Amino acid sequence: MRQGRFGTRLLAIAGLLWIGTCSLAPAVEPATQPATRAAKGPARTVVCFGDSLTKIGFGDVLGDFVPATVVNAGQSGQTTEAALPRFEKDVLARSPDVVVILFGTNDMVRDKPTPKVDLKSYAANLTSFVDRIQARHARVVMCTVPPIKAEPYFTRHPKANYDAVGGLEKVIADYRDAAMHVAELKQVAVVDLNHLLATHPEWQAADGVHPTPEGRRIMAAAIAPAVIEALNSSANP
């Protein structure tokens, strides 16, 4: 097992992970060696598809936690709508065994009274991604929107637009629930980062949205058990 200042915390987070399959959410056993990179076997590919929380977040470090080649296909500032045109090239063309999906933080932005991507369209876009991945016989790990710190967030976005629809926490909860609902309907694993990271506030940078360098590894450790489970499932259909 790789030792270091992250080791104890990473084991604790990995042990909290729950994934949903169908309508159930059985606990996944924590990886006994979450920081071990090499389990020998056929070459496997994991694509991390998302926005800046992937691009400058967990996407470059997840490979330290799973026995596969990890491709970081995150793009900063993107919504699910903006990501649709690049999905074929950045995801499917890489012939992944597993795809980790994390979108929503930009979709829910209300710099105008309406969000960048409304809930119905957000769910439809996630469903499209999952359908196309499953058509290639690959597995999906869906992630929910992580927590957001209100005070720094509202230095960049107008608070009144969120208050008008019940507040920031309600908006986050709505997008979290939409992702979980899609995962349940499509019978794919879901990692509830919104819940998991709320108990580890040290993951988050001062801007209230993005991870610290340590937070990148905290995110990766939370996601890794579900990815490993999906890799095992894809190897034994």
C-alpha cells in the first residue's frame, strides 16, 4: 500500500462509498490498497468525462487508484449541452471499458433567471451519454454535483436568482437528484459526491467549487471503488 499523508484519509473516504444499481444502493467494500496502481491483466481504459472538476480535479490522479489507463476528458466551463458535440471523439472513440461522468456544476449556474441547462435537459443529456456508452458495452459510473460554498460562490453569481427558486442548496439538490434518477433508471453505479465530500470539507479550495491538490486525491479515492467494481463487471459480463 502506498503510504503518505493522504493514506488514512483516503481509506476512510473509500470506505464511505455507496453505489446504486437498479433501485438499490449496496455498500462497496473499501479497496484494501486504494493507492496501488498495478494489478496485472489485460489493458483497460477508463475515461473521465466532465467539466473542470474532472479536468483540474480527479481526472489526472484517478489512475493512481485503479488498475487501468485513465484518460482525462474533462473540459473546464462545460455543461452537458456544450459537451455533446465532443462526446464521440473524446469518449467513445477511445473504446473505454468504463466512463466516469461528472457534470452539473455549470449546468445549474443561474447568471440569468434561468439556468444554463435546465433540469429536464440536464437529465436528457446524461441519459444520452449513458445510452451511447452502454450501446458500446461499456460501464458507467455517474457522479453527483459536489457541495458548493455559498459565500465565495455568490461573489461570482447573483444570489437573487437562486433565492427566487428556493436557494442554492435546493438547486444543488435538484441536480443531484436528477443525476441519481438517471443512474437508477439506467442501472448504473452512482457515486454521491454531494454527500461524501460534505463530510470532508478539506477537499475544497477557497473559491467554494474546485478541489485543492489534496482534494483531487480525496475525490479520486471516493470514486475509485465504483470504478474498480465496474472494471470487474465489464471483465465478467
